Amino acid sequence: MIKKISILSFFGLMILFTNTALSQIQFNGSIDIGVRVGGENSSFVKNSIESEYRYTHFRIPQVNLFIFAPINDTFFFEARLQTDTWGTGELKDPYFTLANITWADPKNDYSIKAGRFISPVGFYSNKTLLLDRSFHDLPLSYSYFVNISDQRGYWPLAGEGGSYTSNDVGLTSIYFGGYATGGLFEWDITEDKTNLKIGITSVASASDKNYTNLANGALLARFTIKPDIKWHIGFTATHGSFMREGNVNNAFRPFNPLERYRQSIIGTDVKYGLGYWQITAEAIYSYWYVPVFGDESFQTVGASNTFQEENFSNLGTNIDFRFEPTSLPGSYLALRLDYLNFIGSGKGESTYLNNEWDKDIGRISAAFGYKLARNVELKITLSDQTPFDSSFYTFRSTVSAFF
């Protein structure tokens, strides 16, 4: 009830305090409706299908309301009110995943955002809607939960089980939701050719939180080049703190400033299109500086309260092939080859850790899409992943509409 009241109050305040006529506010929406099934070992942190909902079932995975409200000639407000089944398999109460005020003077080639915005980190972060992408799932760098927790640091159980949203299940290398909180500067250096985005955010790109309860912060940047209509080349870099204070670590905080544990990312991506073919490839390298948590407690140096610490890294690579057959206009066929490689410890300080901090994983996905109408699309995806014995396979068929 409180959430419903707060949402109604939010819209009431917007209407009361803005001088924008209600008729100028634009509302749009989207909905996904479909069927899915997963292998016997399915879990949200492994293959994005909750264990208790791995059997064939009908579902509505996401509903969105988009709001765009011009304030004057240079300022506007935008928001996304979303309900989804992420982590639970059941639709949640609506919540805001995006809400920001943007200054964009038409006379200038740069703009500034403040609030919750689409992260520029990586090629796929702005593919937040199913309609925007060829596959149901994002690549492993965005969708696979590794053995690093924002409360415990390295923890062998972080990516192994539990229920997302109610348990500590680790982090993805880049937050799968695609959003960040802070400020963003964007500059079209040359129109339709080169673009630069630089942001200051409250927490590193791995975090799924829209807040921080520590003195955290992160810098992020993305530079894109479009030499011609065929090519799109991007470069990404980020660095920032990712941990948060909680019951499991607050007793150690006086001896171990949690803000010093950080994640750094460098990445590059290329998209090439020729005729009815399109190829997209991306490589994301993530470096972590973390404390070490054993089965039940933090690992400390001797009898002190000082954490044992480690340096870890992982490299995610994927390549997508997409073909639009002329014999069936409005359709496409797609294939993705995806791999996430975990690189051994760098410091060797921990007495708990062996050389393997997580297990390498590969995934193969195939997709078929067909436009039933201009803003309505059918998408069918089949995937399997390591150990490729169908225990983590997924099948999804979804109709998505934008209105």
C-alpha cells in the first residue's frame, strides 16, 4: 500500500509543481508475454530461469510504463516504471528503474543527465527491452552471477544458489538491468560519427543497487566511432567501489574500509552490418580487488581483524550473427557464441583459496524473430551452456509489444 501511495504522490507532485501542461507529457508502454522452460539445474543466477519455475509455464515477465515530460526548451524529465519477474518468477510491485532530469540545449552538441539513467558501460546495457535485442538473454558478462558478493567480497557460494532479491547471490560483471545512478555528460563530437559519454555514479558497474550506504563512487566512460554506415566501434572503461555495508560485515568495518574494494572494467565492441547480415562482437575484462569470505566467516590475517585480500579477473567474450532472410520479410535468424573465462588469483594472500575462483562457462544460443506488426514481435530462443548436457538449457517464446 505504501508503494502505491508513493507512486501516486510522485505523479501528483509532478503535475502540481511543473508548469508543463498535462497534454505535453508523453506516455508509452511495453509488455512481454510468453512461455518458457529450463533444465533441471536452472537458477536465475546461472541461466536466468528460477529453479521453482523451470517447468513449462505461461508468464508475463515484464510490463513497463515510460514517461517523458518536457519542462522547458532545454530541460526534460524521463522515467520508467517497471514490474518484472527478475529473480522470483513472480511479478513484483511496480518500481522506478529510470528517473532523471536532462539538460539538452538544441543549440549545443552535448547534454547532461542527473538521476537514474541508462548506463553507457558495454554495448548491451542500452538493450534494456526485449524488443531491442535479438536474444532473450544478455551475454554472460551481463547475466551470469560470479562468486563475488557486494557484502562478502569473494565467496565461493555467491554464484552457486539462493534466490535473487532475497539472498546474497553475488554480482554480474555488468549489472543486467542496464542502469546507473549519478550524473552523465554526453558529447556528440561529430554528428553521427563520434560520441563520448562520461559519468560519475554512486557505485561500480557490477552493482544492481540504486543507492550506496558507504562513501562509494565510480567513474565510467564510453567512446563510440561510426566510420560509415556499416561499422560501429565502441570502447568502455570504468573504475569504482562496489561493496555495501550489511549485517555480515559491519563489525569489521572499523578495521577494513569497505570502500577500498573496487572493480575496474575495460571493454571493446564492434558491430558490422552488410546487406542482410549483421555481426556483433564484444570483449569485457573485469578486475576485482576483494576481501575473502570462507564458508562461514571472513578470512583474516593471523589473529587480527584485517581481511585477507585478493585480486581476481574475468574475461567475457561473445559474438552474435544475425541474418534477415529475404524470403520472409520482417524475420531474422541469430546465433550467439558466448564464453566467460575466470583468471586465477593475483596476490596469493589467502590461505583459503585455490587457483580457481570460479568455473569457466560457455553458452550457445539460437534465436528466431518475426515482426507480427510494426511494434509487435515474436521471439523464440533456445540455449544451452556448460556442461552442455541439457541441465541448464532454456527455451523461451515471447511476444513483445510497444505502444
